[in-house]
Amino acid sequence: MSYMNLDKESKAEKIKLSIRMNDFLRKNRKPVLAIFIVIIAAVLGLGIFTAIQQTVVSKAAGEYESLVSLYETWESETAEDVKLAKGNELITGIENLSKKYKSSYSAQTALVMKAEILLARKDYKGAEETYLFLTQNYPKSHLAPTALLNAAAQAEEGGNKENALKLLQKAETEFKADTIGLNRALFNIGRIYEEMKQFENASSAYTKLIVKGIDDDWTKLAHDRIIYMKSSGLIK
């Protein structure tokens, strides 16, 4: 067969395909049109959603920057009554930000700011609850592990060693093996047990840290505590 004949057959096939397509669209114009409308609506919806998200992030960041500026003036304030008023204003602003832009990163970091204000007031329970709120509401945030450790620290600072121990054990269970702060958590579990005179439990906690095989300051301290307890006859 010659090249000319092949070319004619190819053109004829294209014409047939075009006719069949036009015929299909003519017979099914309503469902096809409906599909096109759905696709267009989905594309437009995605674009609108993205634009809204960007606007939310931008507004949250703007409010957060204002809070940071107020925090800096609060931090340097020396007059107690003025510092108290500014601190209250800050806490109200942070709580409003957290409600309006709950999913934003600005809301997460603002909660840390709130905890620091409460800590400066020696409101250890309030600081603990704020850090716990951050951990519970943003479990996948990179701030969550540190917030949980800080909650434990505030519980202990407030005199509640039992609650501090529970929070540290929660950290031990939930943290990944390479999470920054995990060794600190393990050491503090042992330290609190030791302070509660539960020396065998303290030794077990220190040993968990040691067997990880990481040569850091927490591990060295754990070694030292075990040596001390053995030399003092507190453990075998």
C-alpha cells in the first residue's frame, strides 16, 4: 500500500472519530455539561480555599506580631501594676488569637507566650495547663514534646511531684526514641522517684536511659546516681 493511501485512511479514520465524538456529545450533552461544571467548581473551590487559608495565615501572623511587640514591652516593664495590666491584656489577646485562628502556627507559639507570662507570676498550675492545652490540641506540632516537658516542670514547681511523674511517663511513652528532650524526661523520672525515696524505681528509670547507649550529660548523671545509690546502700 502506498504512502498516499495510508495518509487517506488516517484522515478518514480521524474524520470518523470526530463524527463519533460529536455524536456522543450531542446525545449526552447534559451529563457531559454537568461533569464540566463540577470540575470547574472544584478547581474554583480549591483556589478559593487556598486564598482563604493564605488570608487566615496572614491575619494570624499580623495579630501575633502585635502580641510579640506587647510582650516585649511587658517583659521590660518594672512597675508592677502596669506589668499586671499589660500581662492581662496579653493573655486576653492570646486567647482571642487561639480561638479565631485555632489551626495556625501563630496560635501555637502564642500559647507558649501565655505560659511564660503565667510562669513569671508564679502561677505554676496555669502555666502547666497552658502547656498541656498546647500538647493536647496540637499533638503533631514540633512544639508538643517541649510543651509536655514544660508542663511536667510546672507541675513539679507547683509541688505536685506525682502529676509531674505522670506527665514525664506520658512523654516517655509518646515520644519517638530520637525526640529531643526524651533523655531529659527519663532522667527526671529517675530523679523524682529518688526524691520520693522509691530507689528501685529510680534505678530502673536511670537504667532505661543508660541502655539507650547515648553518651550525653543526662546519661552521665544517671550513671552517677546509680553509683551513689549503690554506695549508700539504697539499692543492691
